[in-house]
Amino acid sequence: MPVRRIDVITAVHAPSAHFLADAYKSLCAQELPDGWEWHWIIQEDGSGDAVRPHVPDDVRVTFHQGRPGGPGVARTMALAYATGPYVKVLDADDQLTAGALARDLAILEADPTLGWATSRVLDLLPDGSTAGFDADPEGGPLAKGVVFDFWKANGYRAQVHPATLFIRRDLLLALGGWMALPASEDTGLLLALNAVSPGYFSREYGLLYRKWEGQATAQNTHTDEGEREARMGVIQARVQALAKVM
């Protein structure tokens, strides 16, 4: 029986490259059913010399470079090298928890009506401790539109985390990959997915989300009010347009 593949896509730039070792360790700890394997596609947002030394020497890992355009552009470029039926998001500074890939795979394999899956997140703090959330939704299917409705009613904050997405590749391609935004491109994808397809939320933790001073969401530019309103506006308009045609 031919082996089927889960393509794990990671965008990386020089400041976060040293975290790739931890991400790789978390990937190597994943156990998949017989007949499945993972392929890690690391796409640098740029073409310098600082990232390559941190890329693991493993036949299951491929590394690519390109013109800088932000993480959304890098991830979408990585789609050129994805060949399996599923894509898993893994940011360079994050780590998968044990069993995360197999759980996501089982959910979508069991229900062809679901287009994507997400899970709970633990913040990984600089001192090595972790912190969870107290407002995660109930586990189970997420109907079309429910993530968007919550996001719109709660200050543009989704109740599930886009960094945990596991997606059918064909659906991801049909939506054009990640949005070409300077930030919130992953939220834009999550909401677009929710506009066209039901998904699933697992109450089990699937990701260690690293908090550190260099991450994009910690920068002052990320909270610039004018830009933020523009980002949220185009995300909302896209979701509403998709909902009309589906």
C-alpha cells in the first residue's frame, strides 16, 4: 500500500531559526498510523544564510527560500511542494504536543464533511512554564460561520487558534492559501475555512505556543490601530463574500 503524507508547513525567518530544533523534536515524537508519514516543508521568508544551518538533516525535511513577503506568503509558497491530502501548520517557534498529528488525522479521516481541525493551545513562557486558557469552546464539530460570528462579536478574537490548523490540501488551495497581509494572515485563513466548511475543535492540547520578545504579535506594529482596522476589515469582507457564494 502506498504511503500517504501529511505536509507540515513552517514559515521561518532568521530571528526564529534557532527554534527549529525544538519544532523538529516535537515532529519526531509524533506517531502516525501505518501507511502515513509526515513531510516537513520549511520555507524561509527571504534568502539569507542564517536559517539553513538550523534545518535538520533528514530526508523527511525540505528547505526552500524566496523573496521576503511575510509568513503568509512564505507558507503559500511552501504549498508548491505539498503533495499529500492534508496540510498541518507549525510555526517555527512552536511545538506539537504528543499525538497531535494522529488525532487531527483521525478526525478528518473519520468525517469527510469536515474540512479542517483545530485544538487547544498552551502558551510556552520564557521560563519554560506553560499557561492555558479558560475560555476554550466545547470540543466537537464547528458549524460554518460560528468562528466568524464569535470573532466579530469579541473584538476580532477567534475562540480557536489558527496556529493549530490541520487542513485538507485541496480546500486550502481552493482558498488561495494564506492571505497576503502583514499580520493576521492565519486568522484570515481560519475564518475563510469556517465560511465554506465545517471544522472541528479538540479539547486536547495540540500545540505549545511560544511567547517570546521576537514573535510578530509582540511587536508594536502588530497593534497599530489603523493597520489593524484595515486588516480586520478585509478579512471580514472576504468571509462575507465567501459566505454569499457558498
